[in-house]
Amino acid sequence: MSTDQLIVVPVVLPLLGAALSMVVHGHRWLQRVIGAAVLSLVLAAAIALLVEVHQQGVVALHVGAWPAPIGITLVADLFSAIMVVVSAATLLAVFVYAIGQPRTDSLSHWFHPVYLTLAAGVALAFLTGDLFNLFVAFEIMLMSSYVLITLGGSRDQIRSGTTYVVIGLLASTLFISAVGLVYAATGTVDMADLSMRLEDVPVEVRAALGALLLVTFGVKAAIFPLFFWLPDSYPTARTPITAIFAGLLTKVGVYAIVRTQTLLFPADEPSLLLLTLAGATMLVGVLGAIAQGDMKRILSFHIISQIGYMIMGVGLFTVAGVAATIFFIVHQIVVKTSLFLVNGLVEFHGGTANLRRLGGWAHRKPFLAVLFLLSALSLAGLPPFSGFVGKLGLIEAGTDEARWVIVAVSLLASLLTLFSMTKIWAGVFWGAAEDPVAGGAGDAPSPPLMLGATAALVTASIVIALAAGPIYDLAEQAAAGLLDPTAYRTAVLGS
Amino acid sequence: MIVTSALVVGVLFAMGTYLVMQRSLTRVIIGLVLLGHGANLLLLLAGGPPGNPPLIGEDGPLADPLPQAMALTAIVITFGIIAFLLALAYRSWVLTGDDRVENDVEDRRIARADLDPFDDGRPT
């Protein structure tokens, strides 16, 4: 296999694995082995791809040897490759956690195949070079998420799952309409080709197309004011499912915003619209989190708040800003997922995620408390954790452009994040439970796979902080590639 | 011809939007179906004016096959998701005996809570 063809592995292998997993349904151990093997191979291929892209520049594969812009192209630039590596690692960790958690993959024979198609959809969204294929990737991912979020079919899941599917389908309808309008205006859906042809489109049409795509991806990324579906639906699913959604799905929306805004609708100066949305997203998300009395819901509101930071970096339209966004996404995927996994362990022992009905776990499960504390401080952005590096980069990029308002808002949101993390800490790990639940496992040892997967992700977030220098350099190169798409165009279209 | 089709797209979108905002899940689903039809027609229109022959035919401009392929893909995807949504609606009807879309329960509770940071509105 030539190195160019590595790019199909993260998409095709999980799909094949899903098919195989369906064939052997009923043999849970076989399904587990298939899932773990496929996701490990995908991670290995993703790392090889990242090395390849880092050394050789943008890799493009014309599927079926049809040249762009006629055929379908898979493209891996540095940004895509970084995202594929981080998402593959997270998918593997959460998969191990799901195997370890009682009553998760045994809930249904369909957990394994659907989880693998989710992995394929996420990878395709990162690697596709074609707007219509991006739509298909979103659908693969969303269809899998619809099944996963309602797996179990409890009353609460059906109630919130219905809202989730309706919102998802509405956004998809908007997306496909946007693709149709883009095609009508330019006659192509290949993104490299589009980035050139859109320059000739009248500025009003261009602005309308840009806004339509922003709304579409805004729903998926849960930016203000399109976030309301997220805190309702995510907490009702099983923990590993919520964790992978929290870590990856909204970030795929952010990826799409970054890709389309930088490649198709580039701007020379900071976008007031994006910065306003970013600020509102940060504040509304964090204020919503403070009001909640349930650990899972607090964390769900924080997903929204942190999306604001990612949009802030893109809105600045500078290499420093976009680099900070890329670093921040990497940090968020790992930290957010690990926080949800910690929440799963708390629920396992305490029987609930309700803050009033938990308490004193710092003494009963000190290791769990340490895992939470490390992730929570990183989320709040305290030095020396990875969140600090990301936020520092964003604030530096903001002050470079003299955008003081967004800098102030982001600092305020950080402070409030710390406040709501201390609320979880005080509720879960300190004090005594007011009205403990009987259903939890109590002081029984944690399932080793659950604890191991969580610890691995928390370690990964510490490694991100320790290796912040090289990772940040990589993010800066990726950002430079996004803001100057010459290499991307050449790789896809030829010179 | 293209004006008529554009009007049809607009009407489909308008009706779909109205239905999606209803409380009854059945109406929401019908609304989504109409929105999907609107989007598919829009895709078809993106390929240029109707009336041109397909790949093989007389001389002159040919119909663009790409938007038709895209519409076909979109139809299949919408079909699948609508089927799934109908299954959810049926399950919801089995569980609650009603097809109203309910509010976020926890949200309501928090709206009732006072300013004590640990009060979640549950009766004590």
C-alpha cells in the first residue's frame, strides 16, 4: 500500500469492522475484539498519516482515480491529520471504557457496529475534500449518534432523543440546501475548486452562502443561539456515549466551521459576527452550567461554553488565532471526554450524578478525585495544564488584534468555569450526601477498564501540557496552511 | 418553468417550517418530510433549467447529472432518518400514550429553583 492510500484507512476500516461486527452479533467477545483491533489500527494509520503529512505536505487521494474536481477527493492537510489522530485516540479510550462499564455494550448487539460507523463518519468528515461528501460524512456520524443516544429506549431518552433527531434532521436539510445553492452559484462542490470559484461570485451571494453554512455547522457545533438541544439530549445517554459525543461531535461542527470559513470565505480582518457569537457562546454556556445541580448537565453546558473559545480563534482570522483554536480543540477533545468518563465513575459508585445526593468521595475514592481535579483545573485553564496554554494563545491572539472585549469576556468565562468546577468538587467530593442513592456500587473497587481508560485520557491531557511546545508548533503550521490554501489547492487540483 | 419550481420550493419550505414548529410529533415529522422534498427539488433546480436531455440525446446542452445524483443520495438519507423518527414516535406513544413533544424536565426544575447554588428545585 502506498502512503497516499493510508488516508482511506480511518474511513474504510471502521466500516468493514462494522459489517463484520454485525455478522458476528450475539458473540460479544468477538465484537469486542473486532472493535478494539479496528480502532487500534485506525489510530496507528492516523499517526502514520500525520507523520507523512508533516514531512511531505498535503496528501490528496483521488478516489477511483477520477481527477478533481470531477471525482471525490480525500485530503489530509496538517489540521485534518491532527484531528484524525486525536479523535482516533479518544474513540479507542472510550471504547475500552464502554467494554469495562457494566450494562453498556451488553445493552444491545448494535452498540459495536454503530460505534464503528460513528468512527468512520467522524474520520470522513475530517478527511473529505468535497462539500457534498462532508454532508454524507455528517449523516453517517449523525445517524450513528441517533441510534447510540436512544440505545436502551427509556422514556427520558426517547423524549430528548426525539428533539435531538429533529434538530439534526433540520440542520441536515439546511446543509443540503446550502450545498445545492453553492452548486447553483459555482458549478462545483470540490472545496479546493470552490475556494477559487467563490472569488468570482457576487459578494452578496457569497455572504448569504457563508451565513447559511455557518448556521448549519453552528447547529452541529452548538454555538449561541443554536445550542439549546445539547444540554437536554446528551446527559440522557449512557456515559461512554455522552463522553464520545461531548468530545467529538461538536468538534466536528467546529472543524467544519474552521474549514469553510478559512478556505471558502476567507477574510482579511477579524469577523465581528464570529467574535460576537463566540463571546455570547462562552458566557451563556458557562452561566447555564452554574445554574445546574447535576454533574452531567454542568459538564454538558461547559461543552457549549468551550466551543465559544474555538470560534474566537477562527473569528480573529490570524495565524496566531487559528493556531490557538487548533490547540484548544485538541485539548478540549481529550479533557472534555475525560471529565465525562470521571462522571461515569462517580455515577457508578454513587448511583447518581445529582450533586446534592453525592458527597465525601474525596475520602472514599481519592484516585477518582485526583483524576477529576486534574481535568477540571485543565478545563478552567489554570497553569500548568493544557487548557492554560490554549487560552493563553487565544488571549495573546486577541490582544494582538486589540479585540479587548472578547479577551475580557473569555477571561470572565474562565473564572466562572473555575467556579462551576468548584461547585462539582464541593458537591461530589467534599461534605456528606444529603439523601444518598442506594443504587451505586459504593466502596467496591472501580472496574479496571473504566478506571484505566479514564486515567489514560487524563495522562494524555498532561502529556499535551508537557509537550505544549512541539504541539503548538504543529498547530501553527496547520494554521498557516489553513490561511494560505495554495498548498491545499495544488495537492487537490494539480498545479 | 424555473420560476414555478422555485415557488414550489418556497411553498414546501414554508409549510414544512410551520409544521415543524407544532407540538404534535406527527406534524413535526410531516413538516420534516416536506422540508426534505423542498431541499431535493432545490438540488434538482441547481442543475440548471429543466427540459434538457440526459446523457444521450439530441445535440445541444445536456442535463447536469451531478445534482440529480446528490438529490438521490439526499432522498435515501432523509428516508432513513424519517423511518427512524417514526419508530421513535411510536416508542414515545407506547411509553406515554401521547405524541406531544415534551419540555426538558430538568430545565423546568431549575427554572423553579431559588438562588441557592445547590438547590435544584427538587422538593426537600
